[in-house]
Amino acid sequence: MFQVHTPVKLIMKRNLNFLAVIFFLIILSIQQAFSCSTFCLKDSNNIVFGRSYDWDIGYGYLMTNLRNIKKTRYLPYDETPATWTSKYGSITFNQYGREYPIGGINETGLVVEVMMLGDIQYPNQDERSALDELGWVQYQLDNSASIKDVIESDKRIRISNKTLAKLHFLVTDNSGKTLVVEYLNGKASFYYDDNLPLPCLTNDSYTNSLLYLKKLSGFGGETPIDYHNHSSGYSLNRFAIVSDMLNKYKPEKNISVIDYSFDILDKVKDEKRSQFQIVYDIKQKKIYFRSLQSHKIKSVSLEKFNFDCTSKAMMIDINNSYEGNITKRFISYNSSINNELVKKAYQESGFNLPESVIQELAEWPNRLGCTENEYK
């Protein structure tokens, strides 16, 4: 278990506010995540994005995020926080409360997902405004319609080097272009087009993953790909398995691209830690997913939601017992449910926070403003 009691006491002595304490604990908790796998699979008719989320905690909510919402990101340190107004609505997977997504898709079809990478070094403080790592995900879903937009945003924002969770990102847009984003040596590295021969990512750097792949049969080497070593700790082999299955894919009538994507996720899953298997159908703007606790495949259609900021944000338990299309099963966002989500996250992570701290995190999204209301 990751011990945080002494750092938290130091933070409290420095009189940081409750949100700063929460933020500090969130990023420490996320850093315990283990093995994840992501990929983009496309043919002449389909663009899909697959994601296996592997770690100890298996609860959370899908949440809608509305457009035209004014946001200023909370930061627990002395830096200028990023401020923006969301351009696009999105649906995200949230384990640490609203506005702290581990991944999602926006209404333009842009998908962003996170994975751990121990070699990450975020940029030093400069003239750009700062974000935490999960704030970066929400920022991109709020503001970007293409991988070009994501790359261009690096001129305006950065992930603070005071952030503790070391993540890299796989992004795909509605044209099928895919982007790897890694912060190596204090600078953003972008891999796309000719520098991204295989649109997938696990928990090693993209460069190291390609070097490993060259040793294997089918990719220039002679060593067979081992389809058995794919659980936590075998990141490079999971990258090889996904790459191999992407190369072998052929559109066939007897298996859909969605089913084939779930088959890829099954080949790299950890039996005890693959909490969520997610497939985004980017062209159709649909999400298919299942969880370790609820194995029935569920689907959600983005086009059925009203993302205008004058409407209500919506949510649904990831581990709901339904099957098939659950779009109409969403309920209005409820801060009490969000409160319980955050409380449970800290309890199961070994953290024992005061109720007042939990309440603050649960309630602050309700204070985000809708710009349309300013002119009424």
C-alpha cells in the first residue's frame, strides 16, 4: 500500500486548502494503476478505439460533460491554473469524481485514454497555465476535435511537474488519425502519421515498444509472440499481442469490428485486474463496455444526449446490471452519489478523509458556470 500519511500532514501544516489535499491523494492513488492496453482499429467502414483498464479498484460512473461551461482548474500548488470554456460535450469514465476522468469520448468523436508510464517527466513551470494529468484529459475532450488540436494545445497548457501520477496518452480523432503523447525529459513528445506505424500503447514508452517489437516474428525478428505473458508487468508483450492482432485483422462477415476489438482486449486482460473493457465506435459515436463485476456488454449513444450547458449533466454506474443499449438508463447527476463515489475510492485506497473534504470535492462541479446564462 502506498503510504501518504506523512506528506499529507506536511501539506496540512502549509495551510493548503481541502481541495489541494484531495488532489494530492487522488494522484497518489492513481499512480498505483498497473497494466492497461489501448489501440485504434480501422477499416474502410469503421474506426474503433479499444481500451483495457487494469487495476485494483473496479467501480466508477459514466458521466456526461456539457459544452459552454466555464472552468478554472483547481491546483494544490503555486501555479497559474488553466481556465477555459468547454466547446464540446463528452462522456467520460470517472472513478475519482466528476471532472477527473480516466478517459472518454467527445461529441466530435475524439477519444482520449490514459496509461501509466514510469519514465514520464512533466514540464518545468513556464509561462503556460498548468493542469493536473486528469485535468489534461478533460481539457482535451472539452476543447479538441482533432489530434492537431491536441498538439497545438501544448503551446497554451502543460501538465505541472508537481503532478505525481506519471501518465502517457493515446488519442484518436474522427478521421482515424491516432496520436501518442508522452512527456519525456520535461517536454511533450508526439507520435503520429509516419512516426506511429502501429496505433496502440501499453505501459512502456512508444519508442521502447517498437524496439521490442522488431525482435519478434512478423515484425522483423525470429522470436514468436507469447500470447500467455500478458498480465501486469508484461507491458511490452501486451503491446506485441495487440500489434499482432491489429495486423491480422481482416473485415469479415462472421465477426464485427466491435467483437474483434473485445477479442483483442480478452487476449491482453488480467483475470483479476481488467476492471473495464471499453470499445469506442468513433464513426457511430457509440461506447460499448463491460466490467469485471458486470460482464454483459452495454452500449451508449452520444447522439442521444443533450450536451447544452442549460441541460442537466447525467451519470450511470459502470457496473450496472443492464445489457444492451443503456442510453435511457442514465440519471441526472447527483452530488450525493458523487460524494459516495469519492468516499469509497479513498476508503478502498487506504485513505481516511474527513467528511468535509469529501463533500467539497463532490460539490465543486456544481459551481461551474454556464456561459449562456450570462446573457439571460
